[in-house]
Amino acid sequence: MRSPLLEIIALTTDDARAAERGGADRVEVVADMSRDGTTPDPALVAEMRAAVGIPLRVMVRGGDGFTADDAEVERMVTAARLLRAAGAEEFVFGFLTADGGVDLAATRAVVDAVDGCPWTFHRAVDHAADPRRAWADLAGLPGLDTVLTAGSAGGLGDGLAALADRAGWPGPRLLAGGGLRHAHVAELRAIGVTAIHAGGLVRRGWDRPVDADRVRVLRALLDG
């Protein structure tokens, strides 16, 4: 079994510090959770990079939904390059076509922009028309090491049965997230999933900071 991985969403440098104090293995850096996470300011990434020692996995996403036209892809490529210049070394992104397939052209354009850095394909996979086909289509993309999924567009509460199947799919590591609750951790461990992603569970609201003690609770649950 792979070593447990605890990833915490960070909106601020204080969030990142609290996540590190609580025992997180890495943070996902995002802006605007009212839109499910968008690309953060490169200046924030640079500030976080100087403040913490754990890896930062930085979101590249322009707004609502998971499709991207040519202009949006160009903006994401530019954003990825600016984030790289600010010190980002790991990323989160992914795009779907209008009919629910993986948009490999758009995704590859950003893969090229991050220039070999490791990255996560985010929860776009939960909105794919055929998640198994989407997972297979992602196989072999350079740098892809993680897929963030709840098993359902509705979140982990609806998706645990699907995750039991996905845990055995070959390819990148499954990172479980999306409405995570404490009770889910033992259920995930029971099906062999030991990488989890948390945001709301480690704070008292998205307008409140990450609480290091709440991160420690998740750390202890994940480590068993």
C-alpha cells in the first residue's frame, strides 16, 4: 500500500502554514472557492513557496465548468507560465469537451506549459460522460500522477461505491475529495484509498482560515 497522502486546500499563506503545522503532505493552492477553485495570483504562490516547506499544487482554471475554448486555453497556458516563474512546481488542471470526453488538446497545451512538472487531473473526471474512458484517455500524459475524484459529481457521499471500483484502475493515483467527512476516511482506507483531499472539513467556513488542529485530526484518521 502506498504511503498516505493528505492534501489541504489553501487560499492564503496562513492556510498553507496551518496545513503544514497540522501534518499535511501538500497543499492545493486556489482562489475563489465560490467557483470551486480558480487560478491564484502568482504573487500568492511566491509568498507561500517562501513560507512553507511542503509541496504546493497550484490550480490552473479560469472559471465555472470544465470546458475551454481556444481563448481560454491560451489564458491558461499564459497563467501556467507565470505560475512557473513564481516558483510553482506542481499543478492541478484538466478540461472536458462539450460532450463529456477528456479534451486532450486543451489538456496537453497546459501540460506543455508546465514543462514536465507533476500535476493532478481535477474533478472534471466526475463530470465525464464515461469516467473509465476518461481515465484511460489520461494514461501516459507527461507528469500526471494523481486524479482528484469523489466517484460522483455529487461528492463522496454519493460516490464511495464507484471509488471502490476506480481504486483498482491502472494509471495515476486516486486522490479522494469532494465533500469529505471524517467517517469517509475509514471507508476509503477499507477500499485501499489512502490519498485524501480536504477543504471545508478543516475550517469553519470558506471565509475562515484552515485550522491546524482539524488538519491533525484528519492526519490521525488517515494514518490509522
